[in-house]
Amino acid sequence: MRSLIRMVVSARELWPSYAVIVLASVLTAGTGLLMPFIIARATDLVVSAQAGADNHVTSILVLAAALFATDLANTLVSNLGGYFGDIMAVRLRTILSTRYYEKLLRLPQRYFDNELTGRIISRLQRSITETTQFLNGFANNFFPMLLTVGAVLVVSAIYSWPLAVLLVVIFPAFVWLTALTSRRWQRIEGRKNAHIDTAGGRFAEVVQQIRVVRSFVAEHREIDLFRGHYASVIGMTREQSRWWHEMDAVRRGVLNLMFFGIYSIIFVRTAQGVFTVGTMVLLIQLVNMARVPVTMMSFLVDSSQRAIAGSRDYFAVMAEPDDEWHVGEGRSATSQASGTNAVIEFDDAGFGYDTGENVLHDVSFTVGRGERVALVGESGGGKTTIVNLLLGFYRLGSGHLRLLGSDINDLSIDEVRGDVGVVFQDPALFSGTIRENIAYGRPDASEAEIEQAAHSANASGFIEHFPDDYDTLIGERGLKLSGGQRQRIAVARAILKDAPILVLDEATSALDTKAERQVQAGLDHLMAGRTSIIIAHRLSTIASVDRIVTLRDGRVDEIGTPAELARTGGIYAELLALQQSGTREDRKRLQSYDIAG
């Protein structure tokens, strides 16, 4: 319950809405409580009239009008509170969802390496939706009822203290029995949520990779896997529901026994003349008003348990440590004006992922201003890790990395990523228009700048052939475009960003020869005047760079120009020899370097 209260308290901007809801609940409870008194008085007058006394017609009509006015006021106030409760719930959901989103964007890359995308999304939908739905129901229904119950206890004590004692005992007894039930219920709910989140994560993966699934005729296998998770959920729900309803039968049996005692007291005291018929009617109505929340307690507790489980999942994510990237004082004027030719400097850099074993060992090399440097090595040799470090996705475990003369640890993460433009093997476009994707790094760019970037990327030709040219919707991940077209959009995006450092992470490896030539023309324009780090798929691209850094098992093996390394007998020379060889074994060896001719 603390986590639920914490959610509500954390949204302090909603306190005016909370105040209105509380006031409406008090008025709803007050008007609801007033009606039994009016009915009780009218009952006594009717009994008196039947006994031959004054017919009291005028008084009875006044009481009927008062009952109507009170009932109408109750209707209006309860609906006003319901309106504010609905708005409060949606605003709370917006606040919590936005904070969850902001938190995800602050988390380190390692968090996403260890989580399924679909599970992250499922957790958002389940935890926040269940929590806000419970709070909405509580604000609109349960809170006014609880206020009514409190008033009923006070009034009952005035008329008969034994009656009030029994009513008081009902609630803690019911809550205690429910608490005994909920501990086991919560454990089962946690296991169910794990299966649901995993199934949701797999569902999202399959939708994203639907072509792969169909290509390998894996539809039935994926359905069986998905069905298996929900079969486990069904089995656990049987256990959970059986336990809950067995205990609910016990709880409600105890409740029935207590209400038997309450009604017995009311009927006997009325028969003895202690209570009038009107008072009996009043007390019966009050008891029924108290009984409704108690009988609904099972539903309240059930929904609250789901909300509590969801809120715990929410705060578990919120408690994850943010990316600990040091927000430094920024690049100093001295470093900017130093005139140093070194743009990128790795100095004895070491790094390892969560496995604990380093994948980079004492890596040292320098990239000068305007220089093109290729990284070459076997798959897993550390090339992509170097790119991840340049983009600030991870922090060095040891050594130093300097960008434009400043240690990367002295820069804010925005400065680091602002200095680096990147074109990945997967262009990773967003659904939306071509214009939006090109301008993703510079949303304030003018129309002319966007079109110039597209022209420089050799993309304007195919864009202008679309009926909506730059306003063409490209679908999720750009699925309406070819691979070469998507990559040219990514190149245009990097051109428009205009960062001083460029990283090409196998930017043409997935393209056919024709598409590669089209993309390469854009890349040549993009690299002009920029310091570039290139992980290339084809030796033809590597041959045009200024220097090559070869990596073997996470260590720098050789550094030199293509001509120099071609004669040393190292990795690059081996690649050239393998490319010229036509044997199957050599071609297989060449592929292990992620290199083609």
C-alpha cells in the first residue's frame, strides 16, 4: 500500500483535484446519510397517521420534497466528484507514464541490453493502467463509501452501542482475514506478471521481426511459445482464484454471522419498544449502507492488490540507477582554441561488459583532424565497442578517451553525442515522414537545409519521385523504402547534423552493389572535411582511407596506411590475400572478418 500512496503523493500537482474529490466525497456521504433520517421521520408520521392521529399529509409531503432534494443533490455531487476523479486518473496516468518514459531515456545502455523491449512496454501498460484504474475507482466509489461508513458508526453508537461495536468489529476482522489471503495471492501474482511480461516482450519481437518469422516458417512455434506462457498464467490463476474464493467464502460467512447479530438486535429492540418503527427503518438503512462497502471489500482488495503489484514494478524501474555519466563543466575555451590536431585519442583504453571480462585491452590510437581511419578485425574484436564508447553508450573501465582535446569524462553526454554523427548498418528510421527523419538531429532545420542534405546524400532523386516527396510516410522502421533508400535517408540525417566527428558502422554492408554505389556517393560527401571512423564491410572502402587500425582479441595489432599494412603480413595483408584466393576455405576465413571484396 505504501507504493500506492507514494504514487499519489508524488503527483503533487494534482492536489487541487484531490481536494475537490475529497469535498465531493464528503458531500456525497453527507447527503446519502441524510436520506435515511428523512425516511425514518416519514415512516413514524405514516405509522402515527395509520394509528388515527393527525394525518400529517403536509409534513409527509414536505419530507418527500426534502428527500427528493437530498437525493438530487447526492446525484449531482457524486457525478461532479466522478468527473474530477476521471480527470485526475487520466492526468495521473499521464504524469506516471511520462516519468517512466523520462526514466527509461536516462537509464544506461546496459539496462536495455538486459531487457526485452516488449517487456518494458508491457510493464508500462500493466503497472500504470492497473494502478490508475484502481485509484479512479477508489476516488469515485470507495472513498465516499468509507466516509459513509464512518458516519454510520457514529450514528449507530448514539442509538445502540452494542450495534456500533459489532459494526466496528466487522471491518478489522474482514481486513485481517483478507491480509491472510493476500500474501499468497501476491506471490502468485508476481509469477503471473513475469509470464505476461515475457509473452508481451516476445510478441513485440515477433511483430518487429515478422519477415524473419515467416521466412523460417516459425509461426506455429512462436504461437506455441506464446500460448505456453499464458497456459502457465491460466494454471496459476486457477490456484490463485481458488485460494482467494475459498478464503472469501470464509470471510463472507463470518460477515453473515455478524450481520445476523446486528439485525437481531434491531428487531428485538424494536419489538421491545426501545426503537420506534421509524428508528428501526433508519438503523436498517444505516446498516445496509455500511454493509455495501464491506461486501465490496473483496473487489476493492482484489483490485488494490493488482495495483500494489503494478506500483511495485513501476517503482522498481524508477529505482534503477540513472546513467552515471559525469556532467562536466564542458569543453573549455582553452581546449577549443588549442589547435591540437588530435580529434580522437584512445590512450590505454580498457573496457568490459557485464560479463566481467574485458573486450578491449590497452587500446591506444589517435585520429587527426579530417583523417579517415578504418577499424579492421575479426568479428568480436572490439570494433563496435569502440563505436559505443565514442557515442557515450558506455564508460571506459580504464585509460582515457579524448574528443577534440577534452577528456570525455569532462564533457556532458550531450556534448559527447553532439560531437559525433553516426550512420549504422541498420539505418533505424522512425515511422513518420521523410522530412521528419532527415531532420531528426536538427528539428529546427529549414526546408532548404533538409533538401540540401538529401541532395548531398544522393537521396533527393528518389524522394522527389514520391507523390508527397518529403512528406511521404515511410512506415515503421522505414519499411516502405528499399534498403538503399533507407540508408541514404540515414546519411542525409547525419549530413544535416553536421557533427565534426563521423562514425560509419558498416554503413553499406547490407546493400547490393548498385545501392552501395548510391549510398557511397553520399558518404563521400559526408566524410569530406570530417574526422571519420569507418567500420567497413568491403575492402574497396578500406583501401581509400588514410590509415587502418587492426584489432586482434581487443588489442591494437597494427596501425598504418593501406599501402604500409599490405606489406607487413598482418591482418590487412591477410585479408588482401584471402580476397585474391578463390578457395572455399579462404572465402570462409574472409567472412570471419566481416569483410567482402
